[in-house]
Amino acid sequence: MREALAIYARFLRIGLHAFGGPFTQIATLQRELVVNEKWTTNARFNRVLAVYQALPGPEATEMCIWLGAVRAGRVGAIAAGLGFLTPGTLLVILFAWLYARFGLPPVAAAAMAGAQAAALALLCNAVRTLGQRACTDSTLVFIAVTAGLTSLGGMHFGVILVLSALAGYLTDRGKNWAGFGIIGGMAFFALLIFLWRTLSSQDDAPPLLGTGANAGKGTAIEGLMSGAKAGLLSFGGAYTAVPFLRDDAILINNWMKPSEFLDGLAVVNTLPTPLISLAGFVGFIAGGWPVALVMLAAVYLPAFAFSLVGHGRIERLVDNEPLHAALDGAAAGVVGLVGAAAVLLFKATFYDSPNNWTITGGIFIAALAVAVRYRPIWVNPAVIIAAAAIGAFALRA
């Protein structure tokens, strides 16, 4: 018990400084616990990291849990994961409570409008970086682009991921005609839907979606399903959970408006927490404390399960070459889903919003340029805070 408490305290300190996203979080873990404190070797750390990058879930959190398991078995794994997640989780839920309880006065609403544009820029930059990591050849690029177009066409994400994985598997096995046939079929579906909507003058979504009419009406079961889906399907990092959370929050359950979702995304980018903890904000708006806690537990459960069930078994599974090709295809498909989510949120921010698009567009371009150019720990929080300050000054009614 004493060792578990010490591990919890150690990772609590790391969690308090967990700004800057998974890259900086993983670098901190490697510097402090591998290089300085010798919990494991660099070679082993890098090998395990490669395994978790191929699996769904936030890899920085998964590495914390694994390091805790190296130190003190399953008890250490739980203590490390909870310690790392405690600061950010509490801050996300605190913000969600303040947001739901008091709303936004005019100056705060203007600040959040600026922050929304910056958050969208960070999401677009994430599509770029995720694409560079996941789309390592032309086939995977085609899968990602087709998955994004098909998602915009309205195909269910589950079908998209299965077809993307199958296309990756078949092309890797030399059956290019079958793999590209699947990709072509997805593109043909997207084209048919686009033509149907154009010719019949159909809107992108029914008018009731995205109004937030069901805020506060979410159930624990809905939160459980939404969180589990995001946790199990987020291949490639925390940003890949965004399309799943967005679909549940805006399109399927109508818990919030797109602008409210972007508010949560903006604030989570400034906190010391994995971005996937956005599930806590969504859950709180959906149904208060119970749904928020259930969604957070569900979204992080896979990360704990991978280490608790047995990392060795998972490593052997991921080393299976045909399965690895299927996972690569699924990861490319998720990149496409994130891109589609960015397109729809872009439309909500610059086309459907009453804000001055010249100012918000300038904020977006500047934030994207900074995010592309720089990558240190301070970039995401600094970009959001600066954008909020500009919005408060320039967009206040």
C-alpha cells in the first residue's frame, strides 16, 4: 500500500505538469522515469510505446499505466494511471460545472469565440500530424481521404473503420484489386450521397440536431456507450476521439451545440490532461456528475485494461503482420474521420456562426501557423489563451 501511494504521488506530480499533449507528456515520462530514475531501459520503453501507438487510447496515459505496472504490478498500474489523470479530470469537470451553472457573460462569450477558432486550428494541425504518422504510403493516404469523404456522406463510422481495416489488410497481402475496390466503393458511396443532396437540396443534417435540446437529459448508459466507443476506437492518439465524441454529443444525442463542443475542446487544450478527457466535459453537459464520471471511466478503461490484462499478450498480437496491416488501415480511416469532424466544425464556426468571420478567420490562420511552426509544451495553452484575449477585445458585442 505504501508503494502504491508513493507511485500515485509521483504520477500526480507528473500529471500536474502534463501540458502540451501526448508528445510532451511521453517525453517527460521518458526523461524523468527512464533516463533519470532508471525504471526501465530506453529500448524497452520505445518498444512498448510502439505497441501502444498501434492500439486505441491515449498513449501517454497507457505508458503511465505500464510504467506503474513495471514498478509494482497491477496495483502500481492503477495507482500510476489514477495519479496522472487526477489533476486534469478534476479541472475538466470543474470547468464543465462552471460552464453549465453560470453560462458565459458577454466578454467571456467573445473570448470563447476566439478560443473556438484557435481550437479548430489545433484540430486541423492534429489532422496533419496524425496523417504524417498514420498515412505512411499512398494506399493509406487514399484510405484516409476516402474515409473522410464517406463520413461526410453519412456512412456509419463502424462500417468505415471495418472497410478501412479490410482495405489495409488486402492491399498488404498483395490483393490490390480487392483493396482498391473497397476504397473505390467507399468513394462512389460518398459521390452518390453528395449528388443526392445537391439535386434534392437536402441539408447536411435535420434541423433539430446540434441545438443542445437534450442537454441534461443524458443517461449513464448513454455516457457509458459513448465513452467506451471513444476509448476503443481512438487509434493514433487522443485527438482521434474527437469525431466519436462529437457525433454522440451533437448529431446522435443532441446534448450540445457545435460551439459548445468547441468551447470544451478549447479549454481542455489549456489544461494538464490528455485531450480525451474532453469526454468529461461532454458527459457533464449531457447529464451532470454521474454521466461525466461514467464517460471518463469508460473512455479510460481500455487504457487500464491493456496493461492489466497483460502487455505481453498484446505485444505478441500486434506483432502479427496481417493484423498490423489491418490496424494501419483502421488508423488511416480514423484520420479521415478526424478530418471530417474538422470540416463540419469548421462549417459551424465560420458559416453558421454569427461572429465576425474576418476576425475569427484571422485568429484561425494565426493559430494554425503557430501550431505548425512550433511544438514545445507551451504552444497549445498559449495559442488558446492568446486567441481568447483577442476574441474578448475584438468580438465583444
